Amino acid sequence: MPKKESGRVRKDKNYVLKMVKEKDVKFIRFWFTDILGQLKSFAITDSELEDALEEGMGFDGSSITGYQSIEESDMIAMPDPETFEILPWRPQEKAVGRMICDVLDPTTGEPYKGDPRYVLKRTLKRAEEMGFDHFYLGPELEFFYFKNSEGTEILDKGGYFDLTPLDVASDLRRETVFALEAMGIDVEYSHHEVAPSQHEIDLRYKDALKMADSTMTYRLVVKEIAQKYGVYATFMPKPLFGQNGSGMHTHQSLFKGDKNAFYSSTEKYNLSKEGKSYIAGILKHAPEMCSILAQWNNSYKRLVPGYEAPVYISWAQRNRSALVRVPMYKPGQEKATRIELRCPDPACNPYLAFSVMLAAGLEGIEKGYELPEPVELDIFGLSNSEMGEIGIKPLPGSLGEAIALTEQSELVRNTLGDHVFNNFIELKKKEWDEDRVQVSTYELDKYLPIL
């Protein structure tokens, strides 16, 4: 029988085999992630499961973006029993299960250095060595529904928190929440976002590795339920010109045992020295890790003034134009003390994004970075000279600029490891080069009549 930990069932190999038999599971999908955060999958039958749980399953790594070259392509997908769930949108007779996998090197049996999940595990190990038992995350993932994948025809003209017939996607969100909960993912709330046809479903905070797994699952569930209803869901950061883009504001905190390491009853802003230095680390390293948090050319169409996305490097409590926000402390809510990083978007690779966030914060703690005073002014209303006077600098303005900064970053290289770092840089440079030589409809409309 599976053991219990902290009042919940711990899933192990025996649990998985038992559930597969009891629930009439015929197929089990093995999921893993490439360097760019795209979900990969293959399926085995129930008859192969017991051996797969012991030895893993081999696959061709040379076909996975950012993995191995063709002459050393063999990889092992080792399923993590803790991630076993039954896919609720598949038939429940001869059901389909899934497990998220760690990728191993077949020659040594060691974790594969190109596996993003391993990158996060390695970064969490560093936090543990510094005395932090938990890195909790609560991301807010926004997305759009469109009528199909061929264009951006919206479903509604609703606005923020609308509860009217304008919000025609409420049933889509409702079924998505049910599907997420059926897969063991706790949801805090869901609502219509600011832009037309834009929505948000917020996940309840949990440990970083589980949250990264949940984020990958979330993105697929949203798309699967949308497809079921004949519409298309996208996590593209900025699909509509003149409207807000989709962000992934990420709430985060560090705990020592059951004590929130960010909270202090005596320090200014109720932030401990460690909490302040963590924020300072995020602020200092934000430019060089921006390409990981906002990794697509399209991401930088979102990170522009005027659409609620952060552009300038500062922190605040109430000011939502800042890069980092610290929600106000409420008496008796010490465990809720946290920071909110606002520049990531939901199309990033969560394993890598969570890794660099944590690494930057830990660097701040380790080296005792000093936190500047908060900026509670509307930064978008300041002139360049006014921002210069108070020391506010901008985030990178393009993927090309962001990659150039990342390429020089010792912090990001050490966090990702040489394999992931070099491959990521190469892939992003290629994307930037492909994008910058394109001739857009805007350019044709603007220049063709006059030049």
C-alpha cells in the first residue's frame, strides 16, 4: 500500500500499478519537456508499465529540440510515480493515464543535463543547501480563446472580472477547472481578464517542482478543453494589437520548515533581511534572465508601456507598474508574505523560468544585496530623465537585446548548465534572426504607398 505523508497518499510504483488495474487504464502517456518548454509525449500499454517503472523507456533524443546530436541520441524516460494521473478528457473505459518523466543518460543512469526538469531539481538542491526547505510558487497564467487557430477572431468583448453574457467562455473555464482538479491541481479562482476573449485561472501555490509540472499540465488542459468545444486556446504573449498581452505573474516565497523566511515582524515592510536580499537579487539579475522568463520574439510586444506589463526595473507594494510587487502584509498572515514577479509570460519553459528566478534570489541572499527603496509612483508617467534620477532602468526591449545580456550572464549559465545554456542561446539567436528579416503587414501598409 502507498505510504502517507502529511495526511496525503504518497504515490509509488505499487500505487500506480494498483490504480491502472482498478481504473481500467490501457494506455499510459509519458510526458517530458524540451528546452523551449514544449511538451513531448509517447504512450505505452499497461502490459509494459511494470518494466517501465523499473527501467524507464528508451527514446530518440536527437529528435527533441535542444537535446542530443544524432550520433549520441539514445535517452531514457524514467516516469515519476508521484505525477501519475488519469486524463479526464479521454474515455474512462480503457482510460489513459500519464506520468511526467525525468530524462536519464542511458550509459550512466544519471540525470541528463539537457533535461529542464533536472535543471530545476538542481537549483532546488542549492536552496536546500542554504537552509530553505520549500520554494513555493503561485503563477497566474493568462490566455486567449479564439474561434480557431487560423486567426484571432475573439469569442467575446468582456472585460476584467465581467459576470455578464459578454463572458461567453465561463463554461469553458468551468470545465477546465474541473479537469485540473481531477488531475490533482488545486485552483484558487478563475475569471475574465482585461482584454476581450482573455482569461485567467490561478493555481494554488505549491512547491516549485510540482508547480512546474502543474504548469505544463495546465497549458495542455486549457487547450484540450477548448478543442473539445471547437475553439482554440493560446498562451501567445501578445496575439492582439492594441490590447493587453498575457502574463504569468509569479508569486514566490522561501520557507525554512513551516516558517516563512521572507517575513519579519520588526523589519521595514515586514520583509526579513533574506526577503529584501531575495528581491534585490531578482532586480539586479532581471535583465540577464529576461530571455528565459519572456523567451519569444512576441514576448517583447507585450513588454511595452501602456498595457499593464512591467517595463522598468523597480519594486513596490501597491504599484502594479513595478517589476516586483510585494502584496501588503495582513496581520496574522505571516505565511502569505511573498513577492510577485510580473515580467514572465505563460509561454516560457516553467522549469527554466522557476530555476533562474530562484537562482537570482538566492544570489541576492548569499551575497547580501541591498534592496533600494520602493517606487510607488506610476512609472509609466515618468520621463526618462526622472527615471534616471531615481535609478530606474528598463528591461530589454527585444529578444535580441535580451539574448545578448543572457549570453554574458554567469548566473544564468551556472543555473542552466552549459548544455541547456548553449543550446538555448543558439535556438533563440536563430529565432531572432528569422524574425528580424521578415516583412510585416504593418511595414507594407506603412511604407509601400510612400516609398
